[in-house]
Amino acid sequence: MDPLSDVLSLLKPRTYMVRGFDVAGQWSIHFAQHEGIKCYALLSGQCWLAMDGFPDPVRLKTGDCILLPSGRPFRLASDLALAPVDAETISSLTRDDGIASLNGGGECFGIGGYFAFAGKHAGILLGVLPPIVHIRKESDKATLRWCLERIMQELREPQAGGILVAQHLAHMLLVQALRLHMAEGLRGGVGWLFALADKQMSAAINSIHEDPAHRWTLQALAKRAGMSRSSFALKFKQTVGASPMEYLTRWRMLLAGDRLTNSGDPISVIALSLGYESESAFSTAFKRVMGCSPRQYSRGRNAPAPSPSEEAARPDHLERIAD
């Protein structure tokens, strides 16, 4: 798989909810703090988005798509001066077709999805995303339109298996929105997600993900990127936010943690599969990166994983690890 698919598979995103909202008149809805990612797409009409701690409200227009990965409370409204209604109140008005209607509907229609992560360390994705990811370019809207229209059809014309189809379409929407946002990295974003939009950095990161057990050296990765060793090391650090060897070690340990949790493989087998000749060397690296021994991790005695909002708030979550 490619690196984005690798990370999403490791984090195991689950759609907890796909729901439509159909509103009219004067309205304002408040959404409480959340974990994971919320995703909204406006299929008709316009509204405002205001987020706690985010200085300027965002005007959403027909076709716009937003991802909200920070977990902060926010409001959607026709007029931000209005006193908001709690989202839970609106949820209670949801019809059998999965659409919540307010004031009779008909003026502003959108779709919302909520993605939680069954895997640990959601911060490796959420930590590189801004509080609001706003997809609004006309060309990008066209890319998302088919998926949005299919979700709308599944909600408005319920059929057998419709909820499952809507959830899979929502997953497609999430991945596509991340792809589009990733492309924005060419204009200055920092993090592994943005680095995938850079041809040279993507070549190196893809090599690591294709064969994490390989004895990668800085020189070998620089060759994959078609760069000199020194230029590659500098650009990787500037683009990804961590050195190539830091990224490699971190990715190996995340893979190891997933296998320790979800497979019955012994530590010695996991260590060998990730390029470590001895269990002790692997255990030392694992404890340095993950904060506990492999045995503690596999037995569930490791410290609770930080919430996405806590981990996302740590700008050095990749830079703390050693070679």
C-alpha cells in the first residue's frame, strides 16, 4: 500500500455516523468537543462555521467540504449572532432516512460524517492537520461531487444496505479530502502528509513503507530521492518535521505496536520482521519510542494513549524520538 493508506489502515478509521441536515430560515447549531475527525459537505445553500479558538469564521458555500480534526467545539449557523441550539437536540429530529430537519428545511442541505480511530496514536494523522481543512476550489469540488451525490441518494432513497454504502462512501470522501489537502503542502505545509505531495520526499517515504525492515541508510534514501545525502537530510527534516532515521524508527515501532496488540506473534518474530537482529535491540528501541516495553504494551499495561487532541497539540511528537 501507499503511505497514506498504510497510516489510515493502522489507525483503523470507523464511521460512527453519517447524517444529513436540511435547514431553513434563521438557525444556529452548536457541536460539542469531539475526538477523531468530523467531516461536512454542503450540497446546497450557504452557512457560517465558527470554531472555538479559531479567530475568523469561515463562509461555506455549495459544494464546500470541511474536515475538523482538532476536536474543538464549533458552530454551524445562518447567522452567528443567534443563540445556538445544541446538536443533540437536532439529532433527536433525525428522520428514518438519516436526515435531520430544522424549520422545515429546503434552504441549506449538507452531510456530516464522524470518524473515530480504533487504532492508537491518532496524532500521527491529526497532528499534521490544521483545525479546519477547507476544500473549496471549483476543481476540487468537482472531484468530490460524485461521492457527495451518492451519499445524498443513499440517505434520501433508503435501500437495503444503504447505511453501509453511505459509510463506505464517507470513507472515500475522507481519503479524497486528505489527498486534496495533501496537495496544498506544495505551498508550505510541514509533516509527513504534506511531504507525500513532494516527488522527492514521497519517493523516500514510499521506500520506507514498502520495506520497513530494510537496513535503510541516509545515503540509500537520498539515492531513492535522487538527491545528495546532505541536501536530502535537510529537505526531509524541513518538509517532514523529523529526520529520515527518526521517521523510519517511529514507523517501525507503530507497526510493531499494532502487531503486539492485534496478532499473536512473539516479540522475537516481530523484531526480526522489522529489521532487528535481536529482541533486546528491538525492545530498547521500542521502549525509547513508545514509552514502555513490548511486553507491557502487549499486555495492556502501557500508559493510556493520549487523545487525538492531546497528541495533536504536541508539535514535537515526531521530533522527540532518537535515531
